[in-house]
Amino acid sequence: MANLAVPVMGGLLVEIFVACILYGITTLQTLIYYQKYPRDRTFLKLLVGTVWFLETAHTAFCIQFIYGYLILGFSDYFNFLHINWGIGITVLCSASIALCVQGYYTWRVWIVSGKNTVWTALIGTFALARVGFGIGSCILCYKYPSWPILRDSRSSLVTVSGGLGSAALVDILVASTLTVYLRRRRSTGTWNKDSNNMINRILLYAVNTGAITCTASILCVILFAVQKNSLTFLGLVEIQAKLYSNSFLGSLNARSHMRSSKSIHTFSSSAPRAPVLEVYQHTVVEDDSSKAPHSLQSGDFDLTTATSSKALELA
């Protein structure tokens, strides 16, 4: 029975472990954010708290359904065919996390693009489509009783591929839009050299995070369509939610690092500092005991020399 469970649940179990580790990183980044940026807008603070709360609920239900499959349903292979009730909640939590994170990215595009309505509306439409498809997938988890029926239905393929495809498209559009507008401002010479270096770091971070989440979305769709006898795709869906949260919090916490890098660069390019003359004072105190032939030296101390010195003092 254990050999039968490995191809079905092995990959999912490992991926849930990875998701729990990423949740720990999310919690750490949340604490760092509230410590470093107490003066941020109230709306942004509430958004960070909401993302962390959704991540906590998401992780709890991930543990719940893997516990139900492997512990409560131990030695029952047919239990793997049923869709656990907690999976639908994790799908809904994932869609809510995507709405928060991609909504923030859409707002950032709105600011960087100079309030360009076309690009912002396009990205916002696909972000809402991701949420809509996610809600549809959640409903299907309760409509169909087992995994074979769900994965053979055309509606599930539409909701899963549509939702993850929309998420990947949002990532691509956000990274592309930020790249275009930031490079355009840099080429016009609007900002100085230090600002251009900061722009390069922002672009590198945006492209890298977008590439990671986009790749995860594409892999989820492929695994869902190809691997019919495994639930590996489900674990990757749960990991994707953690990637969105960490990318969001990472972009917020990276601000202090970018500012400190700029300060270091400005200090290093300034005029050389004048040499500083340091004066040390060394005082030597001598007494008669230091001239004794049997005085103790630093490194010669042991019980024998100490006893001999004491005997000489008494004599």
C-alpha cells in the first residue's frame, strides 16, 4: 500500500513541506516590515496584515488536508481519490492572496506609468480574471466528488488553465510595463546616476520575481493536464501562493536596502577624508618587587612558581 501511495502523494507531501518553509519566511518578512516601516501608509500596513492572515489560513488548511490523506486515511488507498474539503479553501485563499499582491502591482504600474489608464486597466482585468477563475476552481472542488472526475471534466481544465494563465500574463505585463517606463525615464536623463543604479536594481528584482511566479503557473497547468495519476500539481499550486506573498513582502522590505546602497555609493564617491592622528598613552609602574629575581612572569604562572614566590616574600 505504501508503494501505491508514493506516486500519488509523494510529490505533494514534499511540496507541502516546502510551502510551510516559505510560510515561515513570509512571517519573518512580515515582522521585518512592521519593524522597519512604521511610517508607511495605513492602507499598506493593512494590506501586509491581510496577506499574512491569508497565508496563515492557507498553510493551516494545507496541513489539514495532507493530514487527512496520510494520517486519518492511512492504509486506505481509495481515500486518495476523494477531494478533501480543505483543498477548496486553499484554492480560495490562493485567489485572495493573488488579488492582494497583483492589486498592489497594478497600483505600482499606475504610478510608474504616469497614470496610464490603458495599461493599468489591462493588467487589472487579468488580475480580476485570475480571481474569478480561482473561485470557479473552488466551486468545482465541492461539485465533483473525486479527482478522476474533476480532472476529466472540461470545466476544470478551463478554470485551472484560465486562472493560472491569467496570473502568468499579469506577471509578464507588470514586469514588461515597469521595464519600459523605467528605462524610458532613465534614457531621458530625468534622474542622476545614483537613481539610475537604483532603477537597475528595481528592474532586476521585478523581472526575476515575475519570471519565478510565471514559471510556477505554467508548470501547474502542464502537470494538471499531463500527470493524471499524481497530485503533484496541487502542491505546486500551494507553493505558488507563497511565492506571491514573499515577492510582495520582499519588494517592500528591499526599499531600505536600496536606500542604504545609495548612501554607501554616495559616501564612497565623496572627497577623501583627512588622516586622523591617534595618540596612545602607555603608563609603566615599577616597584621593588618587580626587581626580585624570582618575580612571576606572564606565562610562567603555575602552582610551583607561585608557592616559591610566596615563600620568598615571607622570608
